[in-house]
Amino acid sequence: MLPPPPPPPPPLMLLPLLLAASSFAAANAKATPPSATAAAGARAGSPAPVPTPWPEQFHAVIFTNLTESGGRLQLIDIYYDWPKGRNLNLIHNQLSGDPTYNVEWANGTSYLFDAASCWTFHFAVGLLPPDWMKARGAAYLGRGRLDGFDCHVWSNFLFARYYEDAATGRPVGWNFNGMLRHVLSFEAGAVLSDSGKWQAPAYCFNGSNADAPAPSPVDQLIRRGSGSS
Ligand SMILES: *[C@@H]1O[C@H](CO)[C@@H](O)[C@H](O)[C@H]1NC(C)=O
Ligand SMILES: *[C@@H]1O[C@H](CO)[C@@H](O)[C@H](O)[C@H]1NC(C)=O
Ligand SMILES: *[C@@H]1O[C@H](CO)[C@@H](O)[C@H](O)[C@H]1NC(C)=O
């Protein structure tokens, strides 16, 4: 029996990697464009600011308004835990009962499940390390405002825009694939215990091809697995 197609991509760490770079051009219109003079100044002499690495563990609450693209308001709890090699995105859509879970492991295996269905993905790059923004390169675009915060703004292969509060170094929001994510809270060091929330349910493991080799370049980044065929 075929489950319904996967829900919209989870928010942060790995699924965006599969999205075509061209789609990143759909940058948001709501945020103030970064200041060109600041970027020019940075190019001219003074070294451009580099993104602050993420803490090794954090809990963030992310708000997104997806109504313009036919979605809903969405609240996502992110529990990033680099020492334990895992990340959980707990996705709540407005007035919908069950949240969707996305558990990502350092080895690149990612489980996306709700109370009834599960999809397994594999990403060759694995979990993004705390300093990946710095390490993988990011173009500094200058200062810009988002949600009333004065921010440093970068762009890289993942984010069309990444906004960091100039005063505190905390992320304020980012845009990828046309979706503007707003960071409502960011608790460095917050850890989700080894609760049941990390464990993918049994129905993620009852398919036959969960760990099949990836058949195409795109599928090296993402592939539907257990329970979907
Ligand atoms: C969500 O976006 C729609 C369309 O832009 C807007 O009308 C609505 O006020 C927004 N709601 C919130 C809570 O941001
Ligand atoms: C990756 O790690 C997770 C969690 O330990 C495990 O469930 C999964 O089978 C592993 N994937 C591979 C390809 O070894
Ligand atoms: C896996 O388990 C789910 C939920 O119990 C069920 O709907 C699905 O048919 C099962 N798939 C296989 C391949 O057994």
C-alpha cells in the first residue's frame, strides 16, 4: 500500500541540499535588502564578517508563514546535537493534530515520520557541523534588517539569505527555497534528552529498500525508502 507523497521538505539541515540552486533565487521580499555599501566596503578593505558557528547543541523555535504558497503557519522545534550526531526537527502545522518528526543522523540517514507514515532518506554529506557556514564558504552581503533586528547577511549554497543579529551573533532567520524562517528563540546548550522522540517508529524499518544504494545523483542526496514502495 502506498502512503501519500511526502509532506513539504523539513526545515533546516539536510533536505534543502537537494533543492536546485536555481530555486534559491526566490529570495524573500519582506526583508530589507542588505546594504550594498557595506558589502562594497567589506570588499574594499576591512575583512568581511564571518558567520558565527552554531553552538554544538541548541534548541531553536522557528516560525514560518507558508500561506502564500498554499501552506499554513508552521512552528518548528529544532534540537541540534552535534556531539551525539543528531538533529530533530519537530514540525507543527497550525491546527493540525500530529506533528511531523524529522530525525537526522550524522551518518546521513534521515527519518521523516508522523503517526501513520515514514520516509527514510540518505544524505551523503551527513549532519552539518557547527562551523559549516564558515567552512563551506558564505558570501557577505552587508547589513540588513529582519524582524526589526540589525543583521549581518550572508548567502551560500544552502541559504539565499542568512541573517545573524549583529549585536549577539544569534541567527534571526534564513531564506531557502523561497521560505523565510524566523527564529523565535535560540537557546545555546539546550539538549533534548534521550527520549523516545529520537527513535524512529517501527514502521520506518519494515520496508525492503531502506538502505538500498542510491540510483541517481539526486537520490544520493535524498531518496524515499522504507514504507514508501
Ligand atoms: C501570513 O502571510 C499572509 C500572506 O502574506 C498574511 O496575509 C498574513 O497576515 C500572515 N500571517 C502571519 C501570522 O504572519
Ligand atoms: C545511521 O544511524 C541511524 C541511527 O543510529 C541508524 O538508524 C541508521 O540505520 C544508520 N544508517 C546507516 C546507513 O548505517
Ligand atoms: C509498514 O508498516 C506500516 C504501518 O504499520 C504499514 O502501513 C505498511 O504497510 C508496512 N509496510 C510494509 C512493507 O510492510
